[in-house]
Amino acid sequence: MDHFGQMMYAPLLLPSLLEQAARHAGRVEIVSRRVEGDIHRYTYADCHRRTMQLANALTAAGIAPGDRIGTLAWNGYRHMEIYYATAGIGAVCHTINPRLFPEQVSYIINHARDRFLCFDATFLPLVAQIAPQCPHVERWILLGDASALPDDFPVPLESYEALLDGQPQSFAWPELDERQAALLCYTSGTTGNPKGVLYSHRSTYLMAYASALPDALDLHAADTVAPVVPMFHVSAWGLPFSAALVGAKLVMPGPRLDGASLTELFTQEGVTVSAGVPTVWLGMVDHMRRSGERCATLARVIVGGAACPPQLAEALGGLGIRAVHAWGMTELSPVGTVCTPSHGYAEKTAEERARIDAKQGRAIPGIDMKLVGAAGEELPWDGRSAGDLMVRGHWVVERYFGAEGSALENGWFATGDVATIDADGYMQITDRSKDVIKSGGEWISSIELENIALSHPEIELAACIAAAHPKWDERPLLIAVRRAGSSLSAKELLDFYAGKVAKWWVPDDVVFVPELPLTATGKLQKLVLRQRFGQHLVR
Ligand code: ADP
């Protein structure tokens, strides 16, 4: 007799999540705002049927295990069908960020060797531009029906609905190895060319389980979940999988991500929980304040992708919406930490709680973290020692797509973030390692200085960079955008730091600019700012 337990075994495969939802929450809706302008609604059972039609169509079209299907698409039901059908037949859904430069988009499509490319009508001009540069793409599929196809286009197009038409509504999902690749996502490439991260069924499946937990995204069958975070980057934080796992209603906002459109959709559909980057919530707060509109059902939003400024959490709180801070990255599929209360939280003062809420949170089960100092030594979890954040776990990258060697250092992945961890396990990002400001050998957190600037009522956006300094090597320099009509001076803004940080942390100067450069994922492009203003203090 062998030593195995004698329990049923089935590999952890993604289609089983949809099948589960279709069987046990079959009447629960998936509602999508479409590029066509209307609202589409159907159920998990319908989604499963159409996903099986797509699986049949792709198989008939010769898509084989391991092949890549690219997508340039907003959050919506068709994109969800592609996620599940491609993965289900053993192929790979390669999501592409349409906000990248066209040259990066074609680079990624060629690097991944996508065989088919599925795209929303919004991206017709982009596809027209890049198609001639992507000779390996065999079929360009517009996510719509035949009437949406343009008359004249540089490459032959076909419609997604025609592809599905007439295909059988059942499909026997093959029993793949759970380590089989399922999804491919490239990093934003803020430094050099984007790198691909190839998620497996098992990694994404386990992340869906862990991220649905109460101390993670806290998802329930009775919830209505709206992923604003795009399905074209880091699979919308896994929500198309974790929402199906719990059988929650899904609301997909499509292309309209401004405050007014989101408030309208959320109110109409009774959204209870949503997830997105800080800029999305800034837009919503702004809209609600100006219009007086509220969304009574919206209890919670998960804020991640960039640091959530404390005044944003406060503003959301004032509108009856709790901000939950989370951290992750492409290489983590992406969920790493979520900021939820641990023992002792309830007894703390409001001020202490706000300080905890501003942190990026505790590792969700399945993820381990550590901090490493300059000499490679492990740093204590004292909430003060800042070092390189290293992670390992079931949904952390092992090597980049197409790379020869491992991406790990002694079994750990270096995130490129600098952080502290406190005794309760709350991690706080202080910087990206390449953005750290080193003044006289001491580190200053640019995120903390930015948050203070952002808490000034006349500041709209702020970035703090390391500027060369003759005596201290580097000193913090603030680049800021004033609100319309403000004539705030540099001195007034610098005086605002008094009492909020140690004197030597206060930036040396402020440069006001009309706007700040952002990356394709809406993050500050500090490299560009350093190139422009890095010598500001030595002139
Ligand atoms: P890219 O790395 O390609 O810019 P990602 O979406 O993978 O795109 O970004 C991951 C990075 O975003 C993290 O390494 C971190 O620097 C930053 N980040 C994500 N969430 C947070 C957060 N809550 N607070 C601060 N930084 C964050």
C-alpha cells in the first residue's frame, strides 16, 4: 500500500470555477457595460454555455495546448469567456494593456507569438496601426457581431459572435496538468522592455481561493462585485475567478471608468464591493462631492496598484465607503497583501487605526515575505527598518516568459519595492527601490512626502524624487500640480511639512508643473521626472 490519502483527486483547473458557479449559482448575473454603449446581462450558466461554444470554436480552428490568444479588451463578459475557454482547452489567454505605446503592444504580441488576437471595437485604430508589424497573428477577431466590422481595414477581420455561432453548447474540459499555463501578462515595462509572467491554472486557482478569504478581499455569494481594475492587466486582480468561486454577481464597467459613469452603474446594479487604483477612486470622490450623488450599496473599495493616500481613504469614508488597502504586482498574479484588522485593532485609537489602514497590509495565506538590508541580511519586523521586500509563494513568478534562468534569489523573488514590516505583520511600502531618496546615507520615503503634499487642499498631484545634491548626495525634491485657481507658493507648501516629518526629511524645493507623466497603468513616471529635474538643486 502506498502512503497517499484515499480521497478524490482532481487537478486545480480554472474551468471548474466557472462550472461550479454555473451549477451552484447558475442564476446569478454577470452584467457588462459594452463598447456598443448598452448594458448586457446574462447569468453564470449562460457564461458557461458560451464559454463552451468558444472552446469548441477554438479547438475547431486548430488552437492547440500552449498556443497564445491575445486580447486587447475592456472588462466584459466576452473577455471573461476568452479567459476561461482558452485556459480550459490548455491554451493561454494573453492579456495586453492597450495603454502601452503601440510599439510596446506589437513587441509584446510578437514576443508572445499570439496566434489569434481578440479586441474591442475601441481598439480598431490601434489594431490598424500595429497589425502590419505582427506577421504571426493569423486571425484578428473583433469582439462584436458582424455588423460592427469596418468595411475597409488593413488586415482581414472577423466577428467574435460569428465564431461562436452554431457551436455546440457543451464541451468536455480536458483533464490537464494543473501546472499547465493559463494566462500570460506582461509587466508595464517602466524600465526596459516589458517582461511576461506566465500564470498556471494552479497558481491562479490558489490565489482565487486565498484572495476570497475574509481577511483578504472578503467576497461573499451575496456580494455584487465590480472589478474596475482592468482585465487587460494582472487579470483584474483575479476577480473573474474569485467572484465565480463564491458565486457573487459581477458587474463589468467596460470602457467607461470616470466617476459619473461608475457611480451610475454601481447604483443601478447595487454594487457592494469594487477594486481599482487610487486615481479611479479620486474620480469617484470628486464626482460624488460635486453632484451630491451617493451609492448606498457600495460598502467597500479595494485600493491598490499604487499607494492609497490617507486623505483618499478619509474622503471615501466620508461618503460611507470603506477603503481597503492592498498591494501586489504582475509577478504575484497579483495579490500579495491586504490591509485588514488583526488582533488588538479594535482596541486602538482612531489615529492608530488610521496609521494601520494606510499600510499595504498583511500577506494573504500562501504568500510569505521578508525584508533584506544592503548587505543581504534579514531585517527585523519592527515597523521602522526599511529594506528590499522579498516574497515567495504559490502564485509568485519563478522565471519570466521566455527567460533561460530563474528570477529568484535563493528561492525568493525580489519585488523591487522597499518596505517596512511591523510586529503584527503589516507591510508598508516606502518606495520603489529605484525611487529611493538617499540623503547623507539615510533613506527618506518619497511616498510619505507625497502623501503629505496630497493632504494639502490646494495640491492635486505630487511626486517626490531624488535630486542630486553637492553635500548630501541626494535630497528630496517635490514636483507638484496645483488645483485650478491656486497660487500656493513653494514656501507655503514646504511650511506645511512642519511638525509632520523630521526636519531633514522636508523637501529642499518644490517645482510646480501643469501635469505629471503617468505610465500605462496610471503610475507616476519618476524616471522621466528624474531626467528632467534631477539636477534642479545643483544649478
Ligand atoms: P509594473 O510593475 O509593471 O509597474 P504592476 O502592476 O506589476 O506594474 O505594479 C506593481 C508595483 O506597483 C509594485 O511593485 C509597487 O511598487 C506598486 N504598488 C502596487 N500596489 C501598491 C500599493 N498599495 N502601494 C504602493 N505601491 C503599490
